[in-house]
Amino acid sequence: DGGITQSPKYLFRKEGQNVTLSCEQNLNHDAMYWYRQDPGQGLRLIYYSQIVNDFQKGDIAEGYSVSREKKESFPLTVTSAQKNPTAFYLCASSPVYQGVNQPQHFGDGTRLSIL
Amino acid sequence: QKEVEQNSGPLSVPEGAIASLNCTYSDRGSQSFFWYRQYSGKSPELIMSIYSNGDKEDGRFTAQLNKASQYVSLLIRDSQPSDSATYLCAVISGGSYIPTFGRGTSLIVHP
């Protein structure tokens, strides 16, 4: 079945440590996204990418980094510069058409906490 | 700044009633509108897409779009306790492919 796989489901970060969240999709979608969701809050866009080897900052990119070396993969690194990383991280993908916009599909999320 | 506004709720309705969820948006050039359902601790799942004015029905769900008034709504008929979740409205402007999300409305359906 096609879908988006995020791993791990739960992740703990120590002080000063960088951690990487994995996101893989087999939907053949061009665009991929990372969102952060805090309790009782909406989705905030961290980074997005429309094509391989290209990505743009979203609304809250500080303290995060990404790469897009393959169409299927869009890993997110939460660096030590992100002082408040505890949140639910969601990866999404969508086709990018010239015509009608298509909705995003989401992975199951990674819950990150500070040790 | 493109904004999408939703009442955070909670909206509480009895089982079997119609739940009405509303969303307003600021960008008049918006063209694509989506409703997602998010259960507590889970990721959002798409339940409806709508692109033109009027109503679109899918089972117990009806999406209503009024571009002149800049609102989109979701009606859930015969509400069930399993419909209890947060409903997110997402809007995409013309010329973009990136949605702007509202903060979501919490719906509680009580037996």
C-alpha cells in the first residue's frame, strides 16, 4: 500500500544533541513537508520541498535542518539550537500539479521529548 | 499574511444531531479547500476536498463553500461518538500549492 512512513514513533533528545526524524513516501509525490504541532495548537510549517535537492524554509525553520537527496525521502534534523523541541512532528506529501491543488497526505508522526 | 480562522470549541452535540463546523479565510484568491479530521494523538486524515461554490456531499459529510463570503463549512449528519475529534480546515491560494491550516475545532459527540 502507498503511504508515508515516519520513524521513530517516539524520540528522546538529550541536551546539546542533534536528532534526525525520518520520513519516506512511496506515493510518487513531488512535494514534501514538515510540520510541528504543539498541544492544542494547529500545524506550523517548518520546511518544504518541491523537488530533489531544493527546499525552502517555512514559518518556524530556526533550529531545524532538512535534506532532499531522493524524491522519496525528506529527513528532518532537530538541532541543539532548537531550545524547545518537545512537540509532535508530522511529515506530509502532495502532488504538485499545474491545475487543481491536491490535498496533503500525512504520516503517523513522531513525538519528540527532551530527556 | 494569509489567515484561516476556526472556532477552537469545543463544540458539543448529542449523538444523532448535525454538527456544523465553520472556517473563514482572508485570501480572496483562495481556490482549494480541505477538511481534515485529527483524533487525539494521531495524524490528520483527509475527509473532504472542495474547489467550487456550493455543496459537496460524501456520506454523512457535507462541505459547503461560499467564496463571496470567504467561508467554508463542514456538516456532519447523524453525529456519532466516533466523530469526536479535532477538525482542521486547510486553504490553498491560487498560484500556490502549500496549504494554510486553521487551528482546528474540537468536536465532542456525547451519547
